[in-house]
Amino acid sequence: MLALLLVSAFARAGAPGDGASLRLKLLPSLWMDSSNAAGLAFSAPDRFNTLQAGYGHESGDYRRMQEGATVSELSFDTSGAMEVGKVQLWGHFRYDNISEAGASFNTLLYDPFDERFLYTAADTVAGQWKKQSYLMEFKAAMPVSESLSAGVHVRYNDRIAAGQIDPRAESYNYSVSVRPGLSWRTGSSIFGLNGLYTNTFERSTPSISNSQEIQRVFLLRGLGNWVGDQIGGSGLSTMYFRCNSWGGSLQYSLESPFKLLASVGFTSHSTAIRESATQPKPHGSTMRRELDASIRAVFGSGVRHKAGLSVFGAKTTGTEPTTQWNTASGEWEVTFSADQCDFLTADALLSYEALILEGESYSWRFTGIAGFQAKQDSYAVPAASFSYSNLSLEAGAERRIAFKGSSLLLGAGIKGIKNLGHSYDYTGHRTGTAPVRDLYPHDIAVLGADLLRGSLSAEFAIALGKGLSLALAAEGSYLAASSDIGPLSRWVAEGAVKLYF
């Protein structure tokens, strides 16, 4: 009876019949993907709702050391948009349950690749991790007048992680962000302005199950430089990572004769890393500044085109303190600090998408992406560097076959990456230690590899009632890479059950 009531309720909601119809409805709403929710008051998608449960598994030796040799993920995802009175609303919730096996050189963090948290601990044990993530977010936009609108995007992410093999850790991570915005329309143009504030916190408590065997860890300083510590006994205690971020973006949109949205934004992240809550000991701090810009356009009638160009740049500076214990005050004091890490990132992406329209959906979809990525990281004393640059090309095609009351989406894609150069150099005296010998040489080999990846996907959707469709989806990919450490490969398989209503 409950199932019948749910189906009846969904059937009255009305919405797209499959993934292709949903994509087509979202395509012209460029403000959906922007950082300014206020623009939705002038350019919002039609009402839609999606609900899906999925499972994915990947395995292979094409991975960085901190990634699992095998990764399994169970997910639940739902999102939707609607108009309530004069307020345009969009909401999203996602739950992920992740199991990783074979990951090493990460003792503490949920995300070991977050450059805001440079000063962390690492170990050589190929361990296992259990991770869970809860993501909740919404956007709301409402008109203030005929030409002015206000909006806000609120996002909260709660994540936990637990290492399963000594040295293990329990990590709790949350991030909450608020993006207030305004948009102003004059004629066919829309101007937008939004701000950003994010508070991120991670608390990680290292431990061991076998108290008879103390575990050695490396307190990473950057690019192979480290300080020795241990877990167990009087070794490393709870670590605290606190980050505050602020920034803003400007947007310009043109609604006629075609849709165009251009934006430019800036974000600054300031992170302090401490050990112990009762006797805080500074372990380092980072300052990360990011600059991004993009332009996207949608045009065409019989064939709908979408083209975009985005660029991103970031600089992370890591500052290390020299500390000493003050016996009089019972506190750790910083006697000297120096900027040691200087990490630079640059990305550019050119994308194109063409949809051949047929009825209320499309029959064919073609995509093309060209990208460039560069990394230039350096450490001051002792000098070390880590750099690479890659060029990527990607192409895909999707065919939609319509039946009476159902549809089938079949897709195929191919992606290639060509490395333009890579190197890792370390001039210190610890060349025989694990971070210098194993971690960074392996990572530069992976990130600097040439690769080719192919993928296939399918989705079959069937109408269950007016405005309600059930879909079964599957996707698989395989990549082969040529690297300095030999041939590498990785395969990924995903499946999902979806509801569109």
C-alpha cells in the first residue's frame, strides 16, 4: 500500500522521463552551475526530481600511493528544483559509503590530497579505510524587484573516516559554506555578484590496536622532507585542522539571441594545524589562493550546442614553525617560522556538446573536451621540486532510442592524456627514506604517465505513470597507461537504479 501511495504522489509531480530529458531541461539554465544562486530567479530550469541508489567498484595499479588499490562505493543521491510562490528552490542530498584497501602514506585525513592540509602524518602500511560522507545543500532565489533578485547557496558536508589497520585513526570532518548573492537584469543582460565564506574542520585521532608494537610515522613537511614520530606510547596525539575560506565572484549573462554566462572568482583559504587540544602544538599553516574564470554559451534550435572555456589557478604557501616548550607557562611557543612550500597549479578546459533534438528529447549527443593541467611544486630548504604538465583530449557519443513508454541511452567515450614533461628532484640527505624513495617517485610516475581510457554506458528507462520513470543504468571504463615504473591499468564499473519524477 505504501509503495502505491508513493507512486501516486510521484506521478502527480510531473517531470522528465529519463536522463536525456533531464539533461536537455538543465542545458539552458547556465546559472544552475554558477556560484551565484540569485541568477536562478531570472533563469531557472523546469521543475524536476531525481532519486538514485548506486554502487561502484574500481581496481588497478594506476593510482597514487594514498589511493586504494581497490575502492568500493555505495551511494544514495537525490536532487530537485521547484518554484514555491516567487521563490525558486533547488536542493541536493548525497550519502556515500566508501571502502578502500591498499592505500598507504595517509595516517590521518579523509582526503589526503587536500593541499590546505599539507602538514599531516603518513605511514608505509598498505591499510584499509572505511569512509562515510553526508552532503546537504540548497539554493534559493527570489525577486526583490522586477530587475533585482537575491539568493543564497548553503552547503554542509559531514564526513567520517576510520583506518582499519595499525597505525589507524578516526577522523571527523565537516565543512559548511554560505554563498549570498545578488543579480540585476537590464534588458537582455544580467549582472551578478556573490560572496563566499566556508568553515572547514577536521579532527583526527591516531591509535593502535596492538599496544605491544609501536608504529612509526612521518610528519610530512613537503616533497620528501619529514620529521619522525610514532603512534602509541607518548607519541602523536589528536590532530586538529582548522580552515577558514572567503571569496567572491562576478558574473555577466546574456539571454538573447543566445544564452551566455561569464564569471570570474577569487577564493582564499587559511589553515592552521595543531596537535592536542589541552596543550596545542603548532605543526604548520597554509595559505591557499585560487583564481578561476569561465565562459559558457548555449545556442541553436534543431541542434542544441553548448560550448565552454574555464581556467583555474592556485598557489599554496606552507609555513613551518620552530617550537619549544615553555616550562613556566606550560605552553608550546613558536620561536621561528618560515615559508617552505610553494605549490602552483594551473588548469584549462575547453568543452563542446551538441544535442540533435528529436521531440521533447534528443536522438544523438556528441561531446568533446580538451584540457591542459600543470603542476609546479617546490620546497625551499633542503631544495626539492615536483612538476608535470599534461594535455588531455576526450570525445564521446550517446544515442537515445525511444520506444513506446520506454527509452534506451547507449554511450561510448574515449580519453587520452599525453604528458608534456615531469620530474621529481630532492637534494636532502634522506634519499633512502620511504617518502623520498617510494611516495613521490611513484606519484610523479602516475601523474606523468601517458594513458588511454575507453568507456561504455547504458541506461534503460520505463514509464511507471504520468511523470514517473524508473531507470537502470550501468557504466564501465578501462584505462591503460605507460609510465616510468612500467605499464599501469585500472578498471571501473558502476551501476544504479534511478527514479525521474
